Amino acid sequence: MAEFKAGDQVVDIDEDGFLQEPDKWNEVVAAALGGTEGVDDLTEDHWKVVNFLRDYYLEFGVAPMIRKLCKETGFKLNVIYELFPSGPAKGACKIAGLPKPTGCV
Amino acid sequence: MAEHKPDQMEFYKQEELQQIDLNPPKEGWQDQPADFRPGSWIYPTKPKHLESLGMPNPREWSPADEDWQLPENWQEIIHKKFKELLGKYRSFRIFMDTCVRCGACADKCHFFIGGGDPKNMPVLRAELVRSIYRNDFTTVGKILGRACGGRKLTMDVIKEWFYYFYQCTECRRCSVFCPYGIDTAEITMMAREMLHELGLGVNWIMEPVANCHRTGNHLGIQPHGLKDTLEFFCEDIEDVTGIHIDPPINKKGAEVLFVTPSGDFLADPGTFTCMGYMMLFEEIGLDYTWSTYASEGGNFGLFTSADVMKKLNAKIYAEAKRLGVKYIIGGECGHMWRVLNQYMDTMNGPADFLDVPKSPITGTVFENSRSTKMIHITEFTADLIKHGKLKLDPKMNDHVRVTFHDSCNPARAMGLLEEPRYIINSVCNNFHEMPENTIREQTFCCGGGAGLGTDENMEMRLRGGMPRGTAVRHVQEKYDVNQLACVCAIDRATLVTVCDYWAPGVQVTGVHELVANAMVMKGQKERTMNLRLEPLPGAEEKEANDGES
């Protein structure tokens, strides 16, 4: 586990840079995590994705299917990759403060 | 785009990976410490997961650290566990005593073929443990020590175990060639079980184990999440077929409990396979149910220890009992069938409270599962097709030229070789086999089984996936194959990377995705899309023509 500085806050992240305590997430943390994944500026479109992921996570406790993310936000997968160069899982989910999915995935 | 990192496929150049030096190192293997280079090892278990499971020595650590923070008496702990395992499993003692170093296994491991590291030869992998056995548990070893192949248990040995027993996918290809039938997977299982006594495990396995233990599946999907997911699939099914499905969940008194790996609920292309199961069951009117408690077919306990495997497997049977079903059908999962066919019966069975599986559609009794009461979905579907119970239009898959990857455990642990092929040949017109020494019981692993399919292990996944990937590329070049079918969720996740790297352009699919795309359902609308919501080739032209007119 490592420490990560986001504005005035210090949060714990794992080896891949995923937030360890999802409760510590806020917009400042999101913006700082964006900087680690090639997203320097969080635009309205970024927030649409991040907010959907965040809401889904708060309701269900896990990350959604990528297909669900695409359907609900109306962004095709290639658009998600344009917004988040490291992809929906490593990029968007990380910025939204979700843990990395594990298992047969 | 930033520079690529060791956990990304793009970091590795094929020509560099393929330069494999097969010359043995000058110094003996006994004193070569493991090289923990990034890309070749897996992150350790997060302490919270060990705590939740009540397993030893939870702490923050990294294999790259010099100090692994082990208890002071770690040698004593390993010795005690080693002794216990030798007493418990006669097979383990035989595997420790029997090897004659004939070398038949040496070049059969995908990690050795793709990497050339001598310690990935199964004979030497076993020797990492066997040398300690000889030194500590045999009379001749106690007297002669190193002169008869014994080795002292040092910290370097423990580090080497951790490195190389998490470079074995427990696929058992080597065992097919061993004249004594030494099962390297079981040796790996013993080594991992000993390592767990010191708190040495990997997070890619233990987080799923903790999730499954708590929530019912590896991903940690909760009941309302599973319901939401299945309903999402039904929306897509309705878009494709016009048929509305209400998924049965936790339905008491259903005839069949259906259990599939939870990867099918999250990750493409497994999700399409899951839609395939649902469409099949709807079409034949099967009285079945999903469970939000037994919502995992896989069992990462197999990659952990006998106790954990037993505990996770028991959930499926407890749920079958609670719901009062007659028997269980299992989905397209790989290692689940190793657990089912080779351990379940003596671990949690026999499941006398269930009926011997009998197809309600054909009347076929599945004698092979008389004790476990659980059948593989391809057995069930092949039987339906054989009896003409499904209306199939293989032309719907004419744009697909498919090959079949025998998933290691269904092939080698249950002999499921014909059923998937029979199904594929019934639903596709273009099926091409890979070379014979790479399929059926000689199948090559995906390189990411047994809990190794995580991105930080990318170098080893690509190396281990090289034999399989090369065979795929062979049929791609020869027959223009564009899809690789398999019956395992780990395969569906890891072979995507293997194909993208070694045979780009080949997609991965499950058998029941192919089935559902070819199945003509009663009352369906004309299909213009496949399950991936991609327009079918004919439909695309039609759409374009309509646009012009």
C-alpha cells in the first residue's frame, strides 16, 4: 500500500493506484487520480462516466459491466477509450474510486 | 499516451519474448535465487482478506521486499505442515518418492516452452519441494543431504516456491506425459497450502475467495446486483430476438439449480455466453433457477487449500438443498469441473439428497453424475441436439470460422472432449481444429489459469500463452479462423489477451454464445443482430440497400 496526495488530502492506494478506502473519494481525489491515468482535465463527459460508475458502485458495491456503462451513458466503447486512455476499468473506475474487479475477469 | 508499463501487453515485443535461451545456467539450480522482475509475479494478498478468512499472518508486504515479515519459527511451521500433508495425502508422498527424472514432462509446460526457465520444467518445479522432502523426511536424505539431492529449507527456497508455484497454472498437461502419472497440479496445491501457513498468497486469488466466502461469488456481486445484471441481459435478448424473459432467481422447488462462474456476469465475452444459457433455458421451458447465494461456479479455493475449496464448494450444495431442486447444471467453467469430478464426492458428497440428473426434455439420465448430481451444460445441450429438440440454423454463424480450445480442466479432469465439438459442429458450418498435439487431452493452457490471470503478471501470461496463441495463429493463417471457442470463464478473460498478442483478429467466444446465435426460438422476430448487438452480414447489406432506395 502506498500513500497518494490529492490536494490537502492523503489517501491510501494499492499497487495499481486504486483507492483503498472508497469513502475517502471526492472530486479532488478524482481529479488527482485522473492525472495518473492520462486524464488531465475532467470534462462534463468524463463526469458523466465517473458519476454513473460512482452511483452504480454505491448502489451495488461492485463495478458495472462495461456494456452497462456504455448503454447508460450513451458512450460507445471507443469514446470511453478516448476519454480515458487506459480504458474503463483501469482508467474510469480508478478515477471514480472503485476497487479493481478480480476473479475470472 | 504515456510509456507502456510491465502490466500492459504492449510493453512486450514479440521478437524479444521469442528469444528464448535454452542453455542451462552455469551454476546449479539449487543456489539460483528467484528473479522477481516486474511482470513475472503477482501482488500479495491484502491483509483485510486474510483477516476476513481467519488465515495466518495478515500484513502489508511485497515479494520485491528483502524482508517478507514471516513469523520467527517459519521453518518449524512449514515442516509441521509438510508432515501433515504427507500423512494426509498418500498421493503427495508417492509424487515425492517416485520421479525417475526421465524428462518426459520437461518440454510439456507452456511456461517452459514460452520462457525457457528450467525451473518451469515440471520435473524441476516438483524438485523445488522434493529436495526439501528428501532432506527433512527421508533417512537417506538426513544422512547424505545434498549428495542425494537434499536441500536445506532457507528463505531463498521459500521465495523460490512463491515465485514458481505461482507460475504453474495447475493445468496438468505435464501429467498426461508422465509415465508415473505424477500430478504436478497437486504438488503445486501442496506448496501453496504450505505457503499460506506463512501468509504468503496472491491477491488475485484471495480477494475472490474472500468475496465468495462473504457474498457468494468471486466478484462480490450482491443479490440485487445479480438481479439487475440478469435483467440487463434480458433487455439485450429482447432487442435481438423480440422475446421477453423473466429470469427465475432463488426460486424454491425449481427442478434445476444453475450455477456459472461470476465472470459471466461482468466481463465480455462471458456475458454473451450467459445470455446464451438464458435463451436456451427459455426456449426449452426448463424449470430452473439462479441463486444469489450460490452465485459462483468457480472455486478459487482449489488454488488455495483443501479446506477453503471444501467450504466454497459446500455453498452450492447447501443452496441446492435449501431451494429443494432435483439436481444442478453447471455453466461453462473450467476449474469448477476439477473440483466437481475429482474432489467433491469425498469432500462434501455424496449428494444423496438430490436426484440423478435426468433431462426433462429428452429423458436422458446422466449416469456419469450419479454421485455429484451435477452436469456440465454442454452435456445437457449436446443431448438436446442429439434428440432433435432444438431448431438450429447454422447459417446464422456463417461469418464465423471457429476453432475450439479445450479448457484444461473440462478436458483433462473430466474428459469432456466430444460434447463441445458436437455442439459447435451442429451450430456452425466452419469448424477447424488446431494441431492435434495442442488440443483434447494435450490441450495447451491459456497461461492465466489457477489464479495467474492478472495484469501485473503480464510477461508470464504472454509467455505461457505462446503455445496456445501460436496454434491459434496457425489455424488463422491456414483456414482464416476468426473465433476461438472455449468452455471456461478464465479462458474467456485471459485468451482475449493471448489472441490479441499472438493471433490478433481472432475473437474469443463461449460455446453457448454460438448456440444462441444459431438457435431459432419459437416466436422470435427476424434476427438482424448477433448477441453482441453487431449487425449480421446479410442484415448490414439489407440496411444499406434500404437506405439507398
